[in-house]
Amino acid sequence: NAGVTQTPKFRILKIGQSMTLQCAQDMNHNYMYWYRQDPGMGLKLIYYSVGAGITDKGEVPNGYNVSRSTTEDFPLRLELAAPSQTSVYFCASSPLAEVGDTQYFGPGTRLTVL
Amino acid sequence: DQQVKQNSPSLSVQEGRISILNCDYTNSMFDYFLWYKKYPAEGPTFLISISSIKDKNEDGRFTVFLNKSAKHLSLHIVPSQPGDSAVYFCAAMGAGSARQLTFGSGTQLTVLP
């Protein structure tokens, strides 16, 4: 059971480039989330999904897109990278079978936009 | 507008003593509160949680206290160990269908041997 996996671990992008951050979970969780963490700050929700084919915006969605074609995968797309998107990105999943079910996090992707 | 606040960026404690980490929130609709622990270059890992209908939850060395009237919660670690050195995030769970988490900015705990 690998849990939540994220690739790549590190990436440097030039302004205007595009990339997809991959996230996969093998726990059969319906709920998946993307967060970003800026230095000295807490995690902020970018997008989330309550199941395959269903996604919704979080607190900071601008500049990002997501898709959820399967239960396992929840990729995050950056179309035109900007320096403000330099951050550490965390993917998480949750079963939400009970009201207090926690979220399980991946190890993160550190992205630098120059 | 920070709905979850951790006002102490850092805390140092001697090994064996108690560590107390604090968290304040503003949104009365939060109904579940969680603490996550984060080591460098890793994702946050769940530590302990508390429902808004309780005022205390204990799990081994970790106890979380909730004061709803003050909109305040705290995490107590007794006794503190060097392996507890990490960033601790307080998070609050909303009532929405996806139970989104709102995080505080974290407190770096250092336990000195």
C-alpha cells in the first residue's frame, strides 16, 4: 500500500511554461485535494474532488486546472507558470466514511518558477 | 482573513517537559479540529483530532483541548521527546460536503535533549 504518491519531487520551470503535477492514491478514497504551501504559511486549498468526474475550486484556484477521470488519479495542471506559483504542492486523499476522517498527504512537489 | 491562527511560529522545550501548542479560530461553523505533524521534505501526517462536541481528546502522550467559547484549542505533548521536533499545523474542518481543511501557519517545535 503506497498511500498517496506525487511526481515529480522537484521541478524548475521558466515563466510561461506548462506542466502537470501527478498525484495517485491506492486506498480507494473518493475525496482528493490539492494544496500549496508557501514559506511560513499554512496549506491553502487549490482544488478538490469528491469523486471521479467531479471537481471544484478551493481557496486559491487561479492559474491551475484539474481533472479526475479515475478514482486513483488527480493531476494538477499549470498552464502558464508564473513566479507566484513557486511553492510546495501537496496532494491528499480521504475516505470521508465518517465525519472526522482525516486526510492523508503525499510527500509533496517542490516547484520553482524562474 | 485568517480563519485559523497559530500565533507562535516557534517553540523550544527541554526533553521530558511539556510542550503546549496553541491555535485560535474565528469561524463558528468549524465542527472538527485536527493537528498534523510535518517533518522537512515530507507531507503532513495526522496526529490527533477533536470533535466540536468534546473538550478533550487524549492519545498517548498527546492531548488536545478545545475551548469553544474562546474559539481556542491547544495541543499538549507530555513528555516531549527529541523526535517530536517538527512543524505542527492546526487545521479546522468545515461543514461542506468535501470537509475541506483550513490550516494555520504552523509552529516549529524544537525539543532540546
